[in-house]
Amino acid sequence: MYDMKNLAKLKRFGELAPETFKAFVAFDEAAFKGGVIPLKYKELMAVAVALTTQCPYCIEIHATRAKAAGASEQELAETTLVAAALRAGGAVTHGTHTIG
């Protein structure tokens, strides 16, 4: 179901909803530009979010970008486990709604 070739279809959004898609692209670019957080850490955050939302496209894109920004496999492994801990923590804390 998930094929990286599908990302080529993104340009179609630019044709169908040009103003909104242009704004989305600008926002995405701005989020990863400069600022006080180095790009490597922004990409590691993106990997963690992608793992949590389970988006295979985002996992592939941001893991690749994180590596290009200097992230090591050890950093990616720790990022994965932090994301897993947070997701598990969410299940546990939401579980408090199930007991008296």
C-alpha cells in the first residue's frame, strides 16, 4: 500500500488547491529552517513523531534526513525507544479512565 512513488502525486495538490498547498509547503519548510534547534534534532523529533503516527513515508523521509544531518544509528535507536515509551505512556495514562 505504501509506495514512495506515491509522493510524486503531491504536486497534484498544488494543482487542485494551489494556495493552500503553497502555504503548507512554506510552513513545512519554515519549521525545518534555522532557529535555535539544530536541524539534526528537528529531524530526530520528526522521526519520533513519524514513528508515533506510524507514517511510513514520514519515517523514511525524516530518518534519511536525520542521517544526512549527522544523526547516528544509535541516536535513531534512542529516538525510536523514546517514541515507544511516550506512546506506551499515553496508553497507560489514558487507561486511568478505565478504572474506578
